[in-house]
Amino acid sequence: MENKKPVQPKHTPGDNNKPTTPPTRRPLARRPNSRQNVRSTVRSTGDHRTIVKQPHTKTQTKTYTTPTGDKVRVIVLGGLEEVGRNCTLIEYKNDIIIIDLGLQFPDEGMPGVDYIIPNMSYLKGKEKNVRGVIITHGHYDHIGAIPHTVPYIGNPTVYALPIAAGIIKKRQTDFKTAQINVKDITIATELQLGAFKVHFFHINHNIPDSAGIVVETPMGTICHTGDWKFDYHPVGAAPADLRKIARVGEAGVALLMGDSTNSDRPGHQTSERVIGLELERILEKAEGRVIIATFASLLSRVKQIMELSEGMGKKVALEGYSMKANVEIARALGFIKVSDKTIITTEQLKNYPNEKIVVICTGAQGEKNAALNRIANNEHRFIKLDRTDTVVFSSSVIPGNEQSVQKLKDTFYRKRAHVIHKDIMDVHAGGHAMQDDIKLMLSLFTPKYYMPIEGNHFLLRENQMVALSMGWKEENTFVADNGQVIEIWKDEKGESQARMTNEKVPSEYVFVDGLGVGDVSHVVLRDRNALADEGIVVAIVQVEKKTGKVVGTADIVSRGFVLMKDNKNLINETRALIQKVASNNDPNSEIDREYVRNQVRDEVGKFLFKKTERRPMILPVILEV
């Protein structure tokens, strides 16, 4: 491993103006549940098809010029400050390729937002340069933004292995956009995309057809791991191709970009085969039905459950739109091998004894409308809990979901079901590399430069610390922000050099909210949070247009602030203040509605804060008569 400090060429930071992605109005297809695992294919609701309209520009968007000079630019547009929204752009002169186009779920401070997608403003005016989109695997945090972005960045070909390609095509039926060209590839495929030669290496994850990507550029080789782990006893797939990884490493790797999701955890990741053995014991010993909740895209887990159940003569019912869709794709591709007779509908459950029934469903994150929540609350039409039922949470708990998951578990305990989760038995294995796995990957690739990706900042730093512990120098490890440009070039000796620049391209959130994509701003979110925290007071007053005289008494509507019938004195005092402020002292002049509206907003706001120490949103409505 060579750790020479790179030569620092002169650099002029790029323009840091922040153009916004053009707001568009695109009807949203089936919405993912906001708290399902971003590493998972998302459960959807509704069955309608929708039309995605051509985007239109309301604000001026900056156009970026093609870079000059013999440098490769690596720009991560999403996934360096969060878990999700994964998207990496590699650019050399007039050639651009994109690795993954994923979505991210909103946090609690983003009410009403369905999910977030990468900001593609940097490609404005460069659409013709995009040679292809390459997908590492079929989880929504890597493919979920495709319908919202690909038609508007030149509609490049999307290259994906069969499982990922099947999920992308299935989801695309929910959108009526320009036809997206999804091309199935194999792990042996080699692509020449402009100046880039792209090939793949097999890696393990908790969904089949996961791959790492090797990009041979004129300035050196870049490797992108995607989501990965080393599983020496995987289910339905071969172990990771360590020999291919070592061969690529021996040929020389300028930059390795590595998954950070579990980089804060020591040791090796658990094999999926271990989880299968535990699930087998649970299925054998269960007195009644077994209800297993997991992520819809955790197909290795679903495969084991279904095939074990069939071997025991049990029937399997699937619940959840994405669960059914993914199993259909996996069966069609031969990954899940069970007889049609094994799969039944929930309506048919009554035809079989409880001890012969296994239900696989979504909802392990406590989503309100998911199947597991409906089962827990006796809202499911065909599944009513019994004390002999065993409920298995075969998943990790995503940060932010702890309370909803615990509430769901409590509900099952109250119903006296037998509850099993990963803290009790080995019923879940993560799909991401832990520290010892990362060390092995680094040892095989021996990259000159290492760039942690896919995780919050603290996870990137933990990943960096692993590399530092193995001898990499800090200046050869890049912990970047979203949108920050990495440059790679060759020195006079023909050796690859790289550095992290100060230049940043737009990477701000683009929100998908109902029918809108990109038209919800941080100002809108601020207003939504204000409404949630303090409520709203609507002040309605009628005034004569010519004299400005108040007509009648002001009306007040309070929502989320105070209950009006219990606070009559406060409401009456507020009403009197509104009438006083709204009155025009000069009866010979016409009313200035904007001035009166602002005065009412300011004075009522001050008055209510003085009385209650709360700041509701004040919405004055001035009616001229």
C-alpha cells in the first residue's frame, strides 16, 4: 500500500451558489411507509396509476459547465450525512456515470414528507453526458429515486442485476413517465460507458444480486462496495468473490468507497445461515401460528422461512404489497423455490389448523398501516390473535422507530402472544460489514485512498478510524460532505493522486410530498412544525373599503392553541384587540389591507405570547365590504 502524500495542484474553489432543483408537480405512486427500513423495499399503499408531469422551472437553476483538465471528479450527492438517498456521480470531461439513485425517509422534523431524493441540479445542461446509471442492489435507498430522476437527466440506461432490475420494473408500473430503459446484467458483465470501463464483483448482502462496482477511469481505478458483508455461509447465493476482489486490488485501486452503516460495531457480521437455524427451531416448536415480521426486501430471510415451512408441511400466507411483489419476482427468477400449493391467501387461513400456518408480513418497524400493526390491534379482517400464536420480529430497529416498535411489542404482550425478537434469540442478522469485515476488505483491495460512504457522519469517522488503525494516513482517507468534490489525476510519474476539494455542488434535500416533488421547501416545513408545536389562530375581520371602519365583531378560529369555550376571556380580549388594531384612524382614506394584516399579526402575536407564553401561527383574514 502506497501512502505518499498527494501533490497539491492549484485549485480554485467552485462557485458555491446553491441553485434549487426545479419544483415539479408529479403525482406520487404508492407511498412507502415513512418508517420502513431504507435498506428495504418499501410497502406501498393504493392501487392507482399516476402521471408524472414534465418538470417546469419556477426559479432560475444554475447550469454547470463541463470540467476542463485531465481530472476525474467523484461527487457523492447523497449518503454521506445520512442513511439513505445513496447516489454517487463520477465525471471525466464529457462522460458521467451514476452509481445508485436512492431515497431517504424523513425524520420527525419533516411532517407530511413521504421521502427525500437526491438533488440532481448539477446535471442541468449535462444530461447528454450521462452514459448510464449503475445499480448495486435492489433496496429502495439505492433505487427509490429512479422514477423521479432518470426521465429528467437524459433518460440514461439503468443497468442492474436481475432481482434489482425486476423490482425497478415492477415499481415503474406505478408511474406513467417516459419509458425507462432497464437493462439486466450479470456479475460477469463488462460495460464501456464513455471513458469508463465498468465491471462487477459479487458481494453478500441481505438481498440477492448484490454487487460491488469497479470503474476503470483514465486517472485510476475506483471501487464502490455498495451495501455489503462477508457471509461465508450465505443463503441462496455464493460467498463473496474474494479472489476477484484480490485481483482488482493487485491491479491497483486509486480510490475505494466503502459502506459505513455498521462501521461502529466490532467483530464480524452474523451469517444468514445462523438465523435460519434459529428460525427452524422456532417453527418446529410453535404450538400455533407463527407470524414473522421482516423487511420485504430481506429476501434471503423470506426464502429460508418459506422453504423451511414447506419442508414442515406448513402453509405460508404473505401480507404486505411489497412483500407479495418481491416474492413474486424472486420466485420468477428461481431464487425462492416453493410450490404454489404452499402459498395461501389470508382468506384461506381458516381452512387450516393454526399449527400449520406461517404468516410473513411487513410492519416490523411499527408502521401504523402495516399488516403487523393491524394484526396487533385486531383490525385485520382474517387474522385474530390467539394465545398460542408466536410473533417474531425478524429485523433490526431503525433509529427513530424505537418507541413505535416497543408500543407494538407491548400490544402483543397484552394479547398474551409469544413474542420473539433479536434481543431474545438470533432471529436477525444485519446486512452490513462490521469492523473486522472492513479490515479484510481493505486488506484485499489495498487502495491508495479510502473514502467512507453510506452513513451518518459519525459512522464515516468510525470507518475512517478502521483504515487509520491499519496504517492508512489521514490525508489519504476522505470524510466528505454530500456534494463535496473529490478529484483524481495522474502525476508526472503516471501515479494516481487524489484530494478532497473545497468545492461543493448542490445536494440539498428534494422532498417528495404527496403529488409534489421538489415544491416543499424548508420554509414550508418550518411552518408545519410551528403548527404542530403551537397551533394556529385565524383572525377574521370585516372592514369598509372606503373608510376602513370595522364592520361587526371579529371572528376567531383556534386550532391546536386553546379550546375556545374554556378560554372565553382570552378570546374576548383578543377579539377586542383585533378590532382596535384593524380600525383605520383616518376615515377619509381607503384601507391598506397588507398594512392592516401585518399589524393584526404582530399585535395579536405579542398579546397571546404575553398571556400564554406560546407563539401560535397568526393568520389574519381581512374582508373588504
